[in-house]
Amino acid sequence: MAVELKTMEKGGVEPYASLTPPADMSQLTNAESQWLVRALSEDQQLRSLGRSARDSDSELVMSSTRTEAAEQAESRHSSRAVLEVATGLLVRKVVSAARAVIERFRAGTHHGLYPTAVEEILREFCLAHLGAALWSGMKDEAATAFRSGDESPAGAGRYFLDRFIDAVSVPEPKEVTVVGHGSGVLLMNAFLAAFDARRGSAGSPLPADFRVRDVVALAPMCTFPELASTLRRRNTAFERFRMFALTDEAEKADHLVPVAYPRSLLYFVSGVLERDPNGTSAAVPLSGMARWYGSGQTAGGAEAEEVRVVANAEPHAFVLSPGAECGARSHAQFRTDPGLLANLQVMISG
């Protein structure tokens, strides 16, 4: 492992990128788990980490292990006991992470060996849970931002929606284009849902035939069910949909944290921060990741297929970048890419 990491630090080569796991990968057996426990227990680097878990009060990644070790040791005054327990806990967490990595390869939700291992280790040491809680909180705030009536206190989202409805409730309203980028697509989804609800409410001042003309999602940082829910409002809340996303090659090259995590922010959200329908931290496909749109792709269930059908319905509904229509090679470049801005200008003026 140390050799692989040094190779990445020097030449930018992802650790273990050349390894190709077998298509029929089996589950980790009890015998293999026991062998791994023995091998890790004898590893001096891991024992050094166990010593850090015992001694360090500043390393967040070690805090849960250090606490568990102290609780399980026979005596808090026994430094050796705490060290042995801390090392044992680290070994069990690493083995648990290894088992999770294998299961993700079996399920087809892995992000490559090294990035997936980083993601699962973060889960084991509880850092993923903290991030997932913050991410869930952001999503909840976006979902409730535009609610009106007694559902939630009046806020900026509700004020904006009221003023937006006032502006388009005129005899000849202007045509409207709505653009969401990254996590902003969550807010865009909430806006369209609230707008659609207002259109159908009794006494709505909106013209009966008014729709948002274009909805544009730039690398949407939302799940397939979340985007599918918005796409079902086509022809009621809006008319046309278009999405721009990085190619998977560009997505992998847009490193969130060089060396430590050689994947993009969307990969990180998908592999660490998202949760399954039961609220459990899990690897969840995101609608803004090109890897889920390949020929014959079935991941993501029925909602993902809904999105794929819409994305493939028209020649320019789903644009991959870099390409002829957009040259962005990272998520940050979507904001300034000349090709993308020219596309938006054509949509707005056309």
C-alpha cells in the first residue's frame, strides 16, 4: 500500500488502478476474514495507528476507536490493554471495510478499488455519518424552502416564489429558463414542485397555459428518484429539459482531494454522503454522473430508467462535456465555459 501511495504522490497514478477484479467475485469467507485479521494484527503500521488511537486527542478519525478501546480495556490505567484493544478494533474496522468494498464490487456500485476503500473506511470511522447528516440537512432545507401556508414559516424561498408568480401572472408573461448547478438542482427541484402546486391550486392567478419554458440541470447532485420526480412535471410546470454532465473520464479526473480521494465531488456524495430509503449510509447512484447512462445500464431502478428515457429522447437533451457543445473539464468550469454559456444564451433568446 505504501508503495502504491508513493507512486500516486510522485506521478499522479491512482493506487491499484491497474487491478481488474473478477466478474464473478465471491463474498469474503470466514476463513478469508480470519486470515485477514491475523495478517493485519501483525502489521506494524496498523499497530502504530492503534497506538495513535490510544494516545492522540486531536485526530478525529481515531476518536471513536480510542473511546471504544478505553471502554473495552480491563483497566483504564493499563496502557498495554488499551493499545491491544485499540489495535484489535482497528483490525475489525478494516476487515469490515474490506467486506463492504467487496460487496460494492459485487453490486456494481464501486468507484474503483482505492476510492471505494477510502469511502468505506470513512464509514467505519463514523466520519461518513457526520457528513451524511449535514448533507441530509441541506437537502431537507432545500425541499422545504418554497413551501407555503402552514407547512413551514415564510422564508426567502417562499418570498421568491410569490414574487415570481406575481411577475408571470400577466396577460403576456415572458418566457422563463430555470438553471440549476450541482446541489442547486435540489433547490430547482423544490421550486418547480412548489410552482406546480400553486398552478393547480384554487384561485391561482397564473395564466392557464403558462409553463417554465426550459429547465437546465448542470451536473445535478441529486439521486435518480429526486430528478425523476421533477421530470414528471414536464408539460405541467415546464416544457423542455436539458442536462449537461461531465464524461466519466472527466469526472474521475476532477479530484476532490488530490492523493487522498482521486474522484470528483459527485463521486464523494454518491459514495459517502447519500443514504438509502431506510436512512442507512449507502452508495447511491447520482443522476448527474455519466457512468449511469451507458448502453445497457440498469442501475438505479425504475426512476433511473425514467431519467434515461428523457435524456435519450432528443439529440441535445443530454450533453456530455468536454465535447462540441461544452468544453468544461471540471464542475467549477461549468460556470464559465464559453460553449455552455452560448448554449444557455440560445435557449434564453430563442
